[in-house]
Amino acid sequence: ISSLKERVAELIPAKQAEIKEFRDAHKNTVVGSVTVDQIYGGMRDIRGLICETSLLDAQEGIRFRGMSIPEAQAALPKAPGGEEPLPEGIWWLLLTGEVPTAEQVKQVSAEWAARSTLPKHVSDMIDSMPKTVHPMSQLSAAVTLMNSDSSFADAYNRGVNKRELWKYAYDDSVDLLARLPVAAAKIYRNLYHDGKLGAEVDANLDWSANFARMLGFNTPEFDELMRLYLTIHCAHEGGNVSAHSTHLVGSALSDPYLSFAAGLNGLAGPLHGLANQEVLRWITALKDEIGTYEPTDEQLTEFLWNTLKGGRVVPGYGHAVLRKTDPRYTCQREFALKHLPDDPLFKLTSQLYRIVPDVLTQHGKTKNPWPNVDAHSGVLLTHYNLTEMNYYTVLFGVSRAIGCLADLVWSRALMFPLERPKSETTESLKAIVAGK
Ligand code: FCX
């Protein structure tokens, strides 16, 4: 047993007791109301979910177990010589609410490296994929297929007590996190290179550096970018499409592989994680039309209006909950200012930051004209020659596994029931409104 699993086991009884006491005391306390508009409007702002691992504030952005991104960046252990947090540390933080020591993070890295072997049928399946299959579809299929050796599904079949099921969800989650970069790197190398991994998993390297080596990248700066990237994309509370899909499917006691594959399929949508690919596609279209990555402000403004008039969204801008610049955007901007201030695409990104919010405000539709996480990530990846934009959402998915799976482990530990909200028809709603 890893010391992290032991620590989670220690924390569970107190949390269960806290929730029982709170729930008993406030069973009938009303925390909000639901309007007809919200029912048709994608349930925006309805409080109907519990997610213990992270919480989003519309003004200041995400907090992981109470820690803002700058706080987490400062507090979490770094690689030797590095300045960015190791994503293994955020896994620990999300699971326990505690900042791990460097030694504890090392244990996580070592465990993930040791458990990283892909089952043969999964690697054969990836190798058999035609190049026309989108990398997100490949990743989702690979994760679904991994459930053949799910210890959670096996435990359920053996009739293990519901109280114990979280332990198996934990084990599957660790296996999934360990294997995910290998599957993702294989997909990358098959699609864009010679089909051979850039390196084997090295037991002495951290998760991000191993992932970078397998993808075929060998520079300390790219390792740092991966550490930052894989940390900040991990979680965004419970209601976003990928977190909610994983949580929902998990509530049917589908194992962690099946549950997270559902989350990946949601992440693959252009209004969610695929937006990072869309941003680069949009910038490329801009360059093709104007002939340069250095448009004048007037050219850029015109291109933006053409996008909006064509009934399309400006990718990377707007958010369902946030109402300010996403701190995940800001920390990537800081990374760029530190490492690649003169990069032409970064300059264009900065120019967009100066111009898009005004244009979107004039357009008058979006509730939030500010950039989100996806407006920046592709530009950083391109700078380090990871230029295959179709692949970008896969990186988001590798990171998102951390948050979705931490939530899943706790959902099973707290024995949350099957999720099943009530739906209405327009007719039945009309009857409710009429008081019938
Ligand atoms: N460009 C143009 N129009 C936009 C817009 C944008 N960037 N953002 C919102 N709008 C429009 C909406 O399409 C909607 O129009 P409608 O009334 O004709 O349907 C109107 O403004 C009101 O939308 P709003 O309430 O502000 O936003 P929603 O909660 O409905 O949607 C998303 C939020 C993120 C889906 C929306 O802002 C969008 O499409 N952005 C571009 C895609 C994107 O960057 N997605 C990534 C988000 C995120 F960070 C992630 O999950 O990865």
C-alpha cells in the first residue's frame, strides 16, 4: 500500500461523519431555486452537485482544495532545478487537502513509473488505428479498453462491500494515471512520427518528464512546460463537462476507466477542451487570410468581426462560470513572458488579449469577454515544436485525469448514490408554472 492510499484511508471516516452530521442537521435547508430559464439554459448556476476537490469562483478562478493557482505553484514540490509544480503533487493535494513533501511526491512518481505498462491488447489497438481517427477518439478508446483488468469491476463482481469499493477505485485510478501518458505518447508517435516511443519510462524521472521523453522532447524547458500544463488543467470543480461526465458515469458504479473515458469524450467537444486545438486553427486561418502572424490591430479586429458575423465563437474566450481572465491563462502568460517573450505567436496572443475583450463586449452577447485556459496553451506548445494542434486536447485529457479521478475516489469513499436528476417536458413545465 502506498502511503498516499493510507493517508486517504485515514481521512475518510472523519469526512463521512462530517457529512452525515451536516446532512442530518440541514436536510431540508434550501440552498437555491431553479428558474425556467436555467432549465433551458444548460443549468447555469444551479447548485446541484458536490465536488470536494476543487471550487471555482467567478472572479478569482479555480482553487484546488482551497489553494489558488499561484499558491499551488509556490507550495507544491518541484523537480530538482525546476520552478514549476509537479502534477504528482496536485494529485496528492486533491486527494488529501494536504501539500505533500518532496519525498512523498517522489513516491508517487516512482509508483506511476512502476505501473505504467500498457496491456498488450490496448497497445495493439492503438497501433491498429487508422490515421484518420482523431487522437482524442483513440485515447478514449484506449482508456475504455483498459477496463479489462479493472480491480474495481472485479471487486464489484466478487461482491465486495460498498464501503471498501473506494480502495479499488483508487488502485484503478493509479494504474490509469500511470498508463495514460504511455497511451497518449503512443498515439502521438503513431500519428506524427515513426510509431516508436521517444523513450521507455524511466523510473528515476517524474511523470511529466517521462511523458515528454516518450513524446520525443528532450529539453528541460519543455519538461517545465509539461509540469505546469499538467498541473493547471487537472480540475475546474464538478460541473464542467469532463468532470461532470466522469462523476455521473461513476455514480452508476462504472469502473474508473469507463467513467473517465466518458469525461474524455466530453473534453473532446469544441466548446470544452477541444477549444485549445480550435484556437490554433483560428490563428492559422488568420495567418492564411492576412498572410502574416503580425496583423495590424485593424486587420485583427476585422477578422474577429468576420468570425462573429459568421455565427462562430472566438475560441479561447468566454466561460460558463468565470467572469475575469482565467488564472490558468495568466500563469501560462507568465511562463511565456519568462521563457519566450519574443515569440511571434506569443506576441499575437498578447495582441488578441488587448483587442478581443473589447470586440466581444461590443458584440454584446458573451457574459465574459476574457480569455480562458485554451487561449494560451497551444502557443506555448507550438513554441517548443509540438505543432500538431489536433493533439492538444490529448494533453488536456492526461491532466484532467488527475482531477476527475481524485473526485471519483472520494465519491466512492463517501458512497454517493446514483445521480439521477428529474427532467421535464415543455408541457410538464407549463403545467408546473400554471400551478397544476
Ligand atoms: N465568441 C463568440 N460568442 C460567444 C463567445 C465567444 N468566445 N462566448 C460566448 N459567446 C456567446 C454564446 O455563444 C452565446 O450566444 P447565443 O446566445 O447565441 O447562444 C452568448 O454569447 C452567451 O453565452 P455565455 O452565457 O457568455 O456563455 P456560455 O456559458 O453559454 O458558454 C463557452 C461558455 C465557454 C461555451 C463560450 O464562452 C464559448 O463558446 N467560448 C469559446 C469556446 C471556448 O473557448 N471554450 C473553452 C472553455 C473552457 F475554458 C474549457 O472548457 O476548456
